[in-house]
Amino acid sequence: MQVYKTPIREYRFLLEDFLKLNSSKVLTDRSLEIDDLLMIIEEASKMCEETLLPLNATGDSEGCVFEDGKVIAPKGFKEAYKVFSENGWQGIKVKEKYGGQELPYIMNMFLDEMVSSTNMSFGLYPGLTANAIDAIEKSATDELKQLYLPHLSSGKWTGTMNLTEPQCGTDLGLSKTMATPNDDGSYNITGTKIFITCGEHDLSENVVHLVLARTPNAPEGIKGISLFLVPKILPHKDGTLDSPNNVKCGSIEKKMGIKASPTCVMHYEDAKGWLVGDLNKGMKAMFIMMNGARLFVGIQGIGLSETAFQSSLHYAKERVQGKLPESENIADPIIVHPEIRKNLMFMKSMNDGIRGLMLKAGYAFDLIDSDQSKELTESSENLIALLTPILKSFATDKSMEITNQALQIYGGHGYITDHGMEQLVRDARITPIYEGTNGIQALDLIGRKFNIHDGLIINQYLDDINRYIDKHKDNSKMEKYIKLFEPSYNDLRDCIDFIKRTETTNSQEINSHAVDFLNIFALVAVGFTWLEFIVISLNKIENKDDDFYFSKIQLGDFYLTKVIFETQKFKNNIYSSGKLYNEFEDKFFEAGI
Amino acid sequence: MQVYKTPIREYRFLLEDFLKLNSSKVLTDRSLEIDDLLMIIEEASKMCEETLLPLNATGDSEGCVFEDGKVIAPKGFKEAYKVFSENGWQGIKVKEKYGGQELPYIMNMFLDEMVSSTNMSFGLYPGLTANAIDAIEKSATDELKQLYLPHLSSGKWTGTMNLTEPQCGTDLGLSKTMATPNDDGSYNITGTKIFITCGEHDLSENVVHLVLARTPNAPEGIKGISLFLVPKILPHKDGTLDSPNNVKCGSIEKKMGIKASPTCVMHYEDAKGWLVGDLNKGMKAMFIMMNGARLFVGIQGIGLSETAFQSSLHYAKERVQGKLPESENIADPIIVHPEIRKNLMFMKSMNDGIRGLMLKAGYAFDLIDSDQSKELTESSENLIALLTPILKSFATDKSMEITNQALQIYGGHGYITDHGMEQLVRDARITPIYEGTNGIQALDLIGRKFNIHDGLIINQYLDDINRYIDKHKDNSKMEKYIKLFEPSYNDLRDCIDFIKRTETTNSQEINSHAVDFLNIFALVAVGFTWLEFIVISLNKIENKDDDFYFSKIQLGDFYLTKVIFETQKFKNNIYSSGKLYNEFEDKFFEAGI
């Protein structure tokens, strides 16, 4: 079994020292203090460690069973889901008026991380429901909200997102599912959707599908797509269940990982549905909730990486093999070997840094919600827009790297199923794909985000960094770390200028740089987070909890010395242009075969 | 199903242009020409594409079945193995006097690659047999050779290597299996071995185990280990089968991939065995065949990478999604998108370059075997010693990267089982682990290989590169490529000097650089291979097969512009020392939890 304890000391650091939450309107408006948040985290932690973690391996080996259109989740999942929903976790950030707890957004992030660390497959059931709640809350009519949100927020019903079709994945404009209007304002939905996470299962009494479809005579492509709410069982107006809708699960996929979560083919045949948001504005309704959904995937990456780190740390201290020259043991624990230590330190410096950056993005949601100045709201929106593609991609790419490093530390014992390491690798492998592949995230950053208001959201972030460096550059203890940071920061700025100088009509060339640019930005943004951690920790190391802050400084030193340097590689790729592959003839790929 | 055609044009290029084999004693001694080799390759290719490839997915989904100590291979494997062995493929490089075909070593490499491309799990049965043949041929008594080699070389019997025990993986000195001498010169072997590939199965009538064990009063640790031959069924002196030995398969592992190949727990209880090689020199006997075994794992990496490349190329040309601004299609094949092209070109430039380097190492075996000058024999031995850890590590690390890139090109369709991409990723994941983890390979390079004869084997390789650059630096067409190569080559030389300056007593610091050093060396060695390919191709582009050579030049340009540059990152890691992680306190890893 995987080894995991909630990193509560780390969470406290982020709440107290990093976000400095005690003086924040986000808490005072709710009459909450950090200790209250930590108590709630402890509660969630217990559920995750005691209920979800033991079901992670069994859920993977049993998988979901499909029988006559029904899906049966692995043993124990139904009971675990009961615990999860009855304790109100589904509604953690939902407004009180819909039965939610209306806690800060960042609390939802901690919960999602703990759940992903202990049972990512389980987390997809409530995770997709949370996405559906978001979409309904932000775009549906009051009538739909009143009818659906309380049951979704209590976890009595679950939700799904239906985008993909066999011929249409990334390119949603190719969607063929049709929605024909009825006289009563509802629509009849017909079509087949694939890759529908938790599209059918036995954990909740109803499933609420959000489905992208095209109305008759709608414009072609992406501009003719609308969003519809289609329940598995049609409810009465009082929320009790009426009769089944014409929605059927045709099959579930056999797949690499997340096996305890069913990935469904869904058939809609004149299924009754209701419009969510405006006609032909389905993509807008989707995009409003997309930032949260994408950050959720990034958090899954962090969650898996944390468990990979803790498990391989545990193994490295326990497994004896080989010895140091000066040792008197027959063999030493493998944590003494440099390569093992290097990988463990890489994992921890990545996890802590990415989590810090993730919390910054999450806290921006809370600042927007807490009704502060127009300026703060706008800058928070900009930060979310910028960091979402970066965090989704980088956290998930690193989760692949880190789960694989953990497996490698276990050696052959990681390749067999017993320790759960190979499951982490398999589960992690979906995260760079779903909710928009990481390639698409990179195009979003270099295309849309780069150009919004003539580069405003990027400039705002760079200004933050500049101000921070100006503020701390005279601090003699910080000099070393700022010097380590600056070459990579300059790489980022050079690449921004380089891309600006590229003709905007040359989209092939600009798009060639997308992934490299995202990686540079991510390395620098996580590096900036480490600068912030180091400043905090330097101020703290006189206090009693010195180990924690000492470790932070050394981890930051490691990141800024060993990791961030990779920006050079990505800069080289950008500067050497995409011509080499864009102009390589297609038939040349076959040469040799 | 995966998509694969044997890259025969590429193989011809390697035989004709790269190794320039037609004038080689290796062929003339055997009265062979390149066309003969290509005909044999075509035969092997047919078997792989028609017999092995269709069993790859079914073998993975069925896996092996363990019942009452017996292992049943997946459907069709027994029949495929019959085809394989009856056509003499097991004996491809075995001496004629033992019933083999005694073809050049490189022919065995091509065969291993084709088999690994089409069915890596299947390839492990004959692959381990080949290792056992090697060990027996090089270290056993004539009596053992006469009795065992003909049946192994015909494939009638298969072989295994028994090293690992529960408490002993990398560190074989911890082995506890005991061998007690009998009066007749045989030994009684008792102990438990784990992770034994193809330790028990129904493909052959007998299994010949090579087992590391300790004799009574042997020196402690690695110096007290001997190698024993222990057959599953004891043969009469004429090679017919007598009675079962006391060897039992206790169970098989559930594991991430290579599911059609059983990974066995083997129990020996006073099983009868015979010494192979000298007493207490088991490690020496193992190491003599280790180069070949390690290169075989590297070839598995190349094989998987080739199939990953070809499959994702096929999909990229077929799948339409998104479109170029100037396109009149509703959507274009995804191969038009820069990120897809970049990844495909990365895969191909890696595969072709690594395969070329691999062939160089393989050809060195042939030069040694063909009884040439002492100087050529020694330089060939040095080349093998140098390239083995590099190729084993780099080819397998890249196979993880490339199979994952291929999966990513398929998107969600790569994550489900249908196209076989996720199987490639799972199968590839064992290659950086077995036959010595890649971390161990790196220690072998920076420890043993670095210091042999005061750096002779490294200097010899650098001299080859220097001579080559000198020879071609005045060729105006080569200037550009040599300029691209030189910074990374200088990184390698700088790092060699840097490591030489490190106190040899500071093994922690030297070992810290092992993996980075190996990576720099590999990037440069593959880069050197590309220089050689480019020189050849520049001389050829007047001929009719221009597409092939044009593509080679552009692929080389890509590698030298985009890929080799990563040496900078590894150099930075080496120059910034291992202190940051070696001196990080163990308890600091727990800070935060």
C-alpha cells in the first residue's frame, strides 16, 4: 500500500506564513481563524487516510463492472461515498443557500489534494460533481439552480461533463450531438458522447449530465455549440425522482489507470434536457468553470506526487542495499546513496513549490469572492487566467516524472503491484491528457493569455516579481538566492520579447514555442514561489520550529541551483525556431521504414 | 493494435553506409554479403509482424496463469515459440558446433529489436535463454556445454538467470542461497530467488536455471558468490529427460507490464546443480555475459520506441482535429500541428541515433570474434565496456519518454487499451530497472569504466571523435554541424576534467554526478553518431534514394540543434556539486508532514 500522511505542517505554513491569512477579509468575513481551518483539514485528513487510502489498491485491482447498462463501483466505494457526502465534503465551497459550507476556495484545494493523494479514482466522482455545480451555478437559470444544486451539493446526486465524441476531442467544433427544442422550453438531446468520467455508477441515486450539443440551424463549428443539463432520472419539481430519461451507458473503457472510476460511452436518444447559459454560447458556459476544473487536475498531480514522495522516502529509509565506504553495516538504507537523495529532494522541492503556486491561484478566487477593490479583483482574475494553464500542465507533467522517480527508487519492487507505486504512475498518466491536453494548455498561454489586453496579465505578473526583487535585493541573506533566480528570470523575459517580435501572422512559428514557453514560465513561477518561501524562512529561523524553516531554505537553494536552470534548454529551443520540424516533409518521417 | 513495419531501409543504411560491412572480414569469413543479411532480416521481419505482433495485445490482457506450481503462457505463445525455435532464431549467434547459425552479433541485435518492437514479453523467453547460453559458453565445463548448449540453442530448452532474493537486489553480496557440495562434484542448492523472468512456463520441455549461491565457508559478501547450473528436469547424459529436480515455482508476480512473461518466485530445496566458472567467482561469470544482457535491454528500449514512433505517426496522419489558419478543411490531420511534428521528429532522431550507436557496440563484438589485430580487439573491448552502461540507460530512459510521447499524441485514445499505446508505456517501464538499474549503470560508468587504465577507454573514444572532427572540419558543408556539436562535446570534456579533479576518496561527491555524467556522455555519443550519418548522407544526396539521405541530414540537424543542447543542464548539475542533497539532513525530508 502507498504511504501517506497529510502534510499538515506544510498546510499551516501556507495558511499562516505564505498567504498570511489571519489578517485576511476572506477569513474575517466568515468569522474564521486559521485554527478553524486546520481543524477542518484534520477531519478531512482522517477520512482520507482511514477510509479512502485503504480502498485505493483494491479499487484499482477490482475496477468497475459494467452489466446491462449499469456500472458497479468497486467494493467499499459506495460506503466511502456515503461517508464523504454525509459529512458535507461535496459542498465545501458551495454557497450556503444551496446547502453548501461556503468555506474558502483554498479549503477545497486542500481537500482535493488529500483525496487525490489517497484515492484519485474516488476523487473523480465528487470532482466531476463539483465541476457541474460550478457550471450550473454560474450559467443556469434560477429554476435549474433551485432544483439541482441542493442535491448536487449534498452529494445525493452526482454530476458529469459531456464534451468528447468519437470524432471530436480537442476540437469541440466537430461535435455532432443534436438538441431539438420542445414546446415546453426543454430540448431533446440525441448523440453519443465518449470518455465520460463517472457517467454511470451506483454511488448516487441520480446523475446530472452537462452535455454540449448543437441546435438545428446553429452556426457551424464552435460557434454553434450550446450546453444542456440532462438528468439520468427526470426529477419532479420538488426534487423527488420521477421517471428515467433516455440516457444509457453503452459501455465502459478498459484503460491504463483510474480504474475505480468508470469512463463511459453515453448514448442520448431524445433525452430531455434544458439549456444552461445562452444558446450557442455553450463554450462560454464551459469556459467559465474551466479554470477551476483545470486547477483540479493540477491538484490531482500534486496529490499523486506527494504520495509518491512520501512512499519512496519511507522505502528509502527502510530498504538496505549497498553501503557507504565508511559504514560498518553490512548494508545501509538506500537513502544514503546520492542518486536517491537527489531524487527525493527534487520531488519535495517540486511538490512544495508547485503547491505554493497553486494556493496563490486558489486564493485569488477567494479574493474575488470576498468582494474587495475593483483593482484587486481584476489582478486576481488576471493571475488565475495566467496560472491556470501553467499549473495544469506543469503539475501534471511533474506528477508523471515524480511518480516514475518513486517507482524507480523501489526498483523491481516498484514494478510489481504490491507497493502501489506502479498504480500511481498509471493513475498520473491521465492528468496531462484530460481537461485539455498539456499541449492545448500551452497554446492557451502563448495564444490567448499572452495577448489579452496587449500582454497585461503577463506584465502584471512580471511586475510582481520585479517589485519583490527590488524589495529584497538589499537583504544580504537573499542576495545569493536572487542571483540564482535571475538568469532563468531573464530567460523568461528574453523569450517573451522574442515571441513578441515574431510576426503574429506566423502562427505555426508561435505555436511551435508553446510548450517550451509554458515550461520556462512554470519554472520561473515556481522559482519565485521559492524566493518567497526563503524570505519567510530566513525571518523565522530564530524560532523554535527551526527544522521546518531550515529545510525550506535548503530546498529552495536546491530548486534555484539545480532545477530552475532548465530554462536554458527551453530558451534554446525557442530561439532555434520551429522551422526544422515545421518544414520537415511529411514523407521524410517514413524514410527508413 | 500497435502499428509496426520493420525499418529495413534503415537497417540497410546501417549495414552498407554506416558499418560499411561489405568489405568487412566479419562477412567475408562467413562468405556472406549484405544482401544475404537483408534476406534473413526479411524472414525474421515476417515472423515478427505476422506471428508476434498480433499476440502482443492479447498476451498483455490475458497474462500468464499460475496453477499448482505450473505457469501457462497466454494463448498462442506456445505455437509462436514453436515457429521461433524451429526456424532456428534462438541459435542465430550461437556457434555452429552447438547447433547455432553463428551469424554476426549485429544480426542478433536486429532480431532482438524486431522481436521487442512486436512483442517484448515474448522476446523475454528467448532473450533470457540467450543470456544463459552466453554464460554457459563462456564459463562452464566442456561437459556442461556439450549437454546443455545444443538444447538451449535449438530452443528445445529455455534458460533463466537467478540473482535477486527478497533481501538482495542490486547488492548481490547479501545473497543467502546456499550450495552444498556433493561427492559426485555436483552441489545441492537451497534458497529462494525472486523476480525470475520466465522461471517456469509451458513453452519448452525443460528450463535451465543459472543460480547465484554461496558455498559453506565461502568469504562474506560478493567475494563468496558462485554460479550454478540447475535444471528444472535433470537430463540423462544423452540429453533425454530423467526426473524432476527439486525446483518449484512458488508464485508469479502481478505487475505493471510485460504481463505475458511470467516473473517467478523460485524455491530451491536441495536442488541438484553444477558449478559454472570458478568457485567464488560467480560474479565474474555473470559479468562476462552482462554486457550482452545489458545491451539487450537497451535494444528492447529501441524496439518499443520504434513502435511508439510508427504508431503515433500513423495516428497523427489519420486523426483530424483542429486546423491551420490557411486550411480549407473542417479539420486537418494533427500531424500539421507543430507540437506533434516536434515530438515525432524527436522520436525519430533519437531512435535512429541510438540504434546507430548500438550497432557500433554490437559490431565491436563481431570484430573481436573475427580474430583481427590485437589492437583492434582491445579497442573493440574498450568500446563495448564504455558504451554498455550508456546504451542500457539512455535507450531505456528514452523509451519511457518516447512511449509516453506517443501515448500523448493519441490523447485519451492512448490512455485506453484499444490502440496499445498504454501497453508500450507499461512494458517500457521495466527497462530502466532490470539488468542493473540505470542508476547502477551510471555508477559503473563513473566508477569502474572511468578509471580503467587511468581513463584509457574514455580517452580512446574522445580520440575517435577528435580525429573525426579534424578530418571533416574543412568540409564546408560540415562546418555548421560540427559547430552545433562542439559546445556539448566541450561540456563532456569539461565534466571529465571536473570529475578528475574531485578527490577520489570523496566517493559521495563522485557518485552524485553519475547519472548526469552518463546523460552528457550519451547525448554526445548519439550526437557523434549523427555527425557520422550526416557526412555519409551529404556524400549521397546526388543519388536516386535522395529522400532517405535528405531526411537523415535534417534529422541530424534537429538533434544537434534541439536535443544535444541538454548537456548544459547536466553540466550545471555536476558543477554545482552534490552537497545540497548529500548534506540535507534526513529528518528534513519529513518536515511538513
